[in-house]
Amino acid sequence: MPQKTKNTPMMEQYFNVKKQYQDAFLFYRLGDFYEMFYDDAIKGSQILELTLTQRNKNAQDPIPMCGVPHHAAQNYIDILVDKGYKVAICEQMEDPKLAKGMVKREVIQLVTPGTIIDEKAGEAKENNYLTALHQKGNDYGFAYVDLSTGELKSTVLSSLAATENEILSLHTKEIVLDKSASDETLKMLKKLKILISHQEEVKQQAESSYAVQDLTRSSEISAVEHLLMYLTVTQKRALVHLQKAVHYEASHFLKLDHYAKRNLDLLSNTRTGKKSGTLLWLLDSTRTAMGGRLLKQWIERPLVNKQKIEARQEKVLSLLNHYFERSSLQEALTKVYDLERLAGRVAFGSINGRDLIQLKTSLENVPQIRYVLEQLNEGQFDDILEQLDPVEEVADLIERAIVEEPSISVTEGNLIKKGYDAKLDEYKDAMKNGKKWLAQLEATEREQTGIHNLKIGYNRVFGYYIEITKANLTRLPQDRYQRKQTLTNAERFITPELKEKEDLILDAKNKATELEYQLFVEIREQVKDQIKRLQKLAHGLAQLDVIQSFAVVSEDAHLVCPELDNEKHTLKIEAGWHPVVEKVVGRQSYVPNDILMLPDTEVLLITGPNMSGKSTYMRQLALTVIMAQMGCFVPAKKAQLPIFDQIFTRIGAADDLISGESTFMVEMKEANEALKNASANSLLLFDELGRGTATYDGMALAQAIIEYIHNNVHAKTLFSTHYHELTVLDKSLGHLKNIHVGAVEKNGELVFLHKIEDGPADKSYGIHVAKLAGMPDNLIERASIILDKLEDTPVSNKAADEKIKPVIDTTETPNMLEEEQLSLFGGSQIANKQVMPTKKQNKIINEIEDVNLMSMTPMEVMNIVYKWQEELHKK
């Protein structure tokens, strides 16, 4: 009868370890497998698609169990971590054959979403940031680290909204909190679905003291200390590659909130989620992984300091004007591996022989890179040259010590060159001579026995042996060999002399392998001493790589160096284009446009048909500004730009399903962020604000927002709209200018000119766009009839008289709106005779005011308009 399972010593050990890692999957090493038990096994088997078995199957309460082979464990760990889980790796700390009693085991590493360091294919140019937050009053101490590169940065943020924006910008998957985190903060993080890890205790350690030495604010220091303590606890190894925390201020960079980055497709395409079709895709001609990561950082954090921007421009111009030197740099950079992550692997002790060869190859190309830069340097490259230290000691050490094609494993030999260590050479000579002796023995035995397929082999169980096929056994002299093993088709034998040589050969081999590993560790420690120099070199090479990438793109796309002028606050772009769209459709197909905003022009009100290019026009300005403030050249024939402090965008329609917010709510929140935080030095891009609600609500909000920006914010603003009634605002707002996207009708067909022209558009061409979309012809005809009737609908003289004023005058009383409601459909064709609406008409007017067109399909709109028409025709 099954009996209740009594915990074995091994399971007691498992429980003791699991208590310390209750929020992680515990990979418990048993022989050649990592096993999971109980809930870990049940959940793990589902996620990893493993077979769920049982330990002690005949007991009353068998233990759920599943496992993965130790040599394939990394793949399973990656799957769990990618899904937001932690994995504690519990390793055997002694040889089971030599252990007395229970094999000692302990967790050697806790792998989490924020601490994984082995990048997958295609992710070499991606950072993986672990963040930390410490609240103190109104200060939010914030820090982030990339464990694979050692990059460590920190700041103090002034609000939870700013903190949320920073977290989203870094794409962090895990954040470290202490008890200072408020309920509001926890709610925000849970909404973002970021893994929260807790680290309450902080102990004094050398890494922390070094990292925070340049920081002054207590909340920032606490964030860094908790972050580093969490890394120490989870990684359980030295973190000597971590750099000093670099303080940064958000005000030192062009502010782009996560809405703007999403709307402008800077790093990820909103529609596909991929790199293609983004600004990063356009600008990335980097040759190194380090350069690729730095380029992303520059895109997300353009500069606001004119001197620093122009310093980058000078470097780009120099490389642009020196094609052959630039080609030499590119060729050398292509041979440079990821020095930042190689340094990280050295510190972690996970570097292998092939990694060291990559490091040597990289360092060997630095003198050539320095030479080329020195030839064209006129002061502009001084800061980069100062960082290009070839670290000759490391390159020489690896050249002397490591074979050109070492084994991947560092514990199985084939690592160290002949001549590096005399003792190792002795062992290798003994191995070589032993193998030579074995070859001679094989030849001798074949000759003396006459068995030509006799062979000498080796396996770990029986050592060296002589193998003879069964067909040849009759030719073997009796008692010549000692029988050792019988196989299906052969017999294996040994001799006393062979066993004696075996001991000598295997002893030499084991000692050589052990010594090679010992020497490799010593070499690794010598390289570790130079990590700071390697990281400095990596940063210099990454900067140079991004600069050459800018030069390549500027040449290929015919970009120009912009003139930066904050004093006049003039924005003047001659024949500019959207660089990404132009790359996709081709230069011949893209129509360039001017953008002119003199100091006294603050708002450009843009009208024109859908699909005509209003949004593209707005986006191209934003990308031009970002590229300019990165130090890159810009897509235009000529460009003069002020230096902006922030860019706010509201382009495209999107809802927030996670927060349960509608398109219109998201639209209003984004607009609100801009109105609250923008300054006179900001750039605002608003596309069709107000379209997500009832017509009059939307128009009223759009006008009020324009007036608020014009009268209070004074930022350079592009505001596109389909509310043609708003175009009269240029009569009352002195710093607003009307422009429109040209379109003409030819033979009843709409032709987009994609050209920006002065003045307002004459109409929206909505039905024409519907026709281009492929709507049925009878539907298009019906819509045209309905539109004609709506435009001919009579309205009061009051509405006609007021048509030259802003649509919604805030000085009017609410009752005046009732008299103006049909002005939407009258436009310039409003009848001049006074006709008061009937009771039936008032009923329909009220329905028109209440209906939310944005929530309806085109067919539903057609049906409701038809219903109103039928009601009006009834006698």
C-alpha cells in the first residue's frame, strides 16, 4: 500500500534552497540534469513543454518533477526569463564521486529579465537595462545599468510621470525597489507589467563606494546602492566591470516622451514593431555592436547644447569630405568585436579562448584607426583620439599565450600556445611521444599478427585497448593479449606494456589540461586588470562608429549640415523631405517641401485632404530636428533651425487597451502633457486634435487649444485639421499662418500634389478619398447627394453673419450655439435669408450634436444621414 513520502536528505536540501528563492524557478542539479519539483515542475512543464513525471511514484503523495539536460539548460532559462520569470541555478559544488554523504549544492546565479547577459542572435546592438528607484519626498532617485557592458547611469526625477516616461524609454523589463516605493508607484509599475524585485538591505561594498563617488543627492545614491546590492546578491561574483555612475539631467537633452518616440517611429515601427521603416533603420550604418547601441542612445537623447552639437557636425563633415580615409576606418571597425561585452565576460569569468582571440583582433586594429584619424584631425577628433588606447599589454599577452583556434571549453585543453609555459610543453611532449609510441605499436602488431585492420583505440571506461574483429580472431596467437571486452563484431584486448603507457599518457594529458585551465585563469585575471582601459577604448570606438555612420548616410541620402540659431528663433527648411519615406519610395517619387516659420510665426494651421501628406509633413519636421540635434546632417536642400528643448506629438489614432482609455482620452492626455510642459523653445505637432468626439466638442477644443498655445505657450506649432472653420483664426491670432496641401480635381478624380501652399484648403475632399479607398460607386454617388443637400441646408442669419469669426467665440453665451449649429454644413454657401429651424429640424439638430461619428462605420453614418433626410422630407 502506498505510504506517505518521507523527505530524503536530498529533498531536505532542496527545500532549504527553495525557501531562499520562492519567486524563482529553481534549477536543481542532479547529475546531468537540472530538475524542478512541485509547483516549479507543474508550471515549468507547461511553459517549456516538458514531460511532467513523478518522484517516488508509488508513494501516497508522489512529487511532481521535470528536468532539462544541463548542456541545453541555457535555452530553457532564456525562455523563462523572456516571459518575465527568474531562474535560480543550483549547482553541485563538489564531485559526487568524492563527496562524503550529500553532495554540497548552492545557487551560483539568479538569472532575471534585467540581468541576463548572453545576447541572442540579432540582439548585439540592444541594451538590456535593469533599473532601480528610491523615493524621498518629491525626489525620485533613479538608476539603470546594463550588466553586460557595465554602463551605469543615474538621475533624480521630479515626478512619477517623469519616472514612468524614463522607464518606458529604457524598455526595462525589471525594476529594483526598496520600502520607499509608494502605493502610487507600485500601481504604475504593475500597469506597465514590469517585473518588480525588492532589495531592502544595503551593505557597504567596494563596488558601491566606487560607483557613487561622483554623486551628491541622497535619493540618487540610494537608488544606485540598492541596484548594485541586488546585482551582488543575484550574480554572486565580482562586478569589477561596472563603471562609475554617470549623473545625467533630462534637461541636458531634447525631451522626447514615450508618446513622441512611438508616434515618430524612432526605434520601432508602430505598425510592425520592427526596426524597418524607423529613423534607426535609416541611420544605422554602424560597423560594431557598440556603435549600434550608442546610436540608439543618441536617437533617444539628442543634445540641446549648441557647442556639443556643432562638435559632432565637424566630425561628420570631416569624414564626409575624406572618402578614402572613411573607407579605411570602416574596414578597420568591421574587425572590431564587442569590447564592452567582452570586458563584461572577463569580469564575470565567463570568457573563453575564442573571446580572447576576438579581443586581440579588435586591439590589433586600433593603431590603424588612430593613424587614419591623426592624418585628417585638425582638432575635431582630439576627444576621440584621447580614448583610443590600444592596450598593447593585453594584445601582446593574448598573442603570446592563446592558440589561434582555441576550444570553446576552457577546461578541456587546446588553449595555450607552445612556448608560453615550459611545464605545459613537457606534458604536451609526453602526450605527443605517447601517441607516437601508440602508432608504432599498432604498426608492429599488425605486421606480427598479419591482421591488417587491427587498431588501437581509447574510451574513458577501459582506457587504451587493441581491437580485433571476430573474423580475425583465429589468426591471433594464443595468450598474446589479455581479453578486456567483448563486442558484437569484435574483441578488445590489453597488454601490460599498453597499460603502462596509458598511465603515462593519461597522466600527462590530465596534468596538461589542468595546467592549461590554471594558466588561462591567470591570463583572464591579467586582462581583468585592464577592464577600465578597455571600456574607455570601447566608448571612443563607438562614438567614431556612429559619426562615420552619419557621414555614410549623409552622403548616400544627400543630407546637408543645418545652421543652428537660437537667437533669431527662425525655422527655415528649403526643399525638405521625410528621410525614411523618401528612402522607401525613392527620391524621384518624393515631393520636397519648404517649412518657413519666422520669429513672429508660432502656429502653422494645416488643412487639406486625407492622404495628401499633412502627417508626413509634420513628421519630417520632427525627424529633421532630432537628426540636427543628434549632430547628424538633415534631409533638405538648406536648413536653419532653432535648438528645441522638447518635442511633443499627437499624430495618428491609437487607444490604450491596457489602461482602458479610448482614442480620444489618449489624444487629450497627450495634448495635456504638451500644454503643461511645453515652453517657447518647444516644438508641438498636433494632427487632427478633437476628431475623436462630437463635432462641436472637437471643434471647440481644437480652437481653444490653438488659442492657448498662441497666447500662453508661444511654442513653434504645426496643427493640422479638417475643421475648415478654424482657418479664420488668422484674423484674430497674429502669430498664426494658414497653409494647406495642394490637391486638384481632374475629370472628377482627385489628384494629390503633396505640395504645401499658403492659405487654407478650399475643402476636405472626403468623398474623393473614400472613392480612392475603393468604396462602391453607388455609395459614393449617394454620399455626394447627401453632402450637396447638407451644404444647401438653410441656417439663421446669425450663423451667416458670424461665419467670418472664429467658430466658437468664448465670449458668446451657451445659447448662441443653438443658432450656429448648422454652420458646419453651410460653409461659404450659407443662405442670407433668415429661416428659423422648425421643431422637427431642431430635433434633428440635437441628434446631430449628440452623435459620435468617430465611433461609427461609414455605412452607419450614411444610414443615419439618410434617416434624417427622410424625416425632413416628411410633411
